[in-house]
Amino acid sequence: MAQQKQDMRCPAGLFSVGGRLKLRISYHLLSGTKRFGELQRLIPEASRQMLTIHLRELEQLGVLQRQVYEQMPPKVEYSLTEQGRRAERVLRQLKDMSEQMGITF
């Protein structure tokens, strides 16, 4: 009988396929609430579709919250939850390490 592969996943959902983008989104939200367009400018290599997918996944994981304002034109803001803020030290260290290695974070 074949052994079942155990599902290994980071509890924060950050270190998975596409985890680098999730880390960058979370890092940029450390400085405060951002709108979708702001995040897109901060992470220009992320397509609208990929950014949307990762924002939804981070929201489902409880790392960020999405605030929708009922107005015209519609306004949506993203901010870190308390759970997301707990990763601040790690996010800052990862950013520093990536800069030292010459990797865009």
C-alpha cells in the first residue's frame, strides 16, 4: 500500500507557490493601508489577476482584511490584521536578506 504524502504547508500560507508575492504584499502593507492600485504600482511585475488571487488568499488566511466602501467609484482598501502584523519582524528580515543577496523583494 502506498504511503499518502502528508500535506506540509506554512500556517500563514506565505511559503507556498507564489509565496514570494504574498510576502511582498504583506511587507508593503506594514507601512499602512493600501488600495489595489497602490499595491500594483509597488509590485509592477504582478499582473492584476495574480495580485487579485494572492490578495484573496491572504484574506482567507486571515493575514489581511479587505475594506469595501460603498461609493462611486468603488473604493477598496487592504490592511494587515493582527495575525499579519505578527510577521513584521520576519518580513523585515527577509527583505534585508534579499537586498543583501541582490534579489528584488
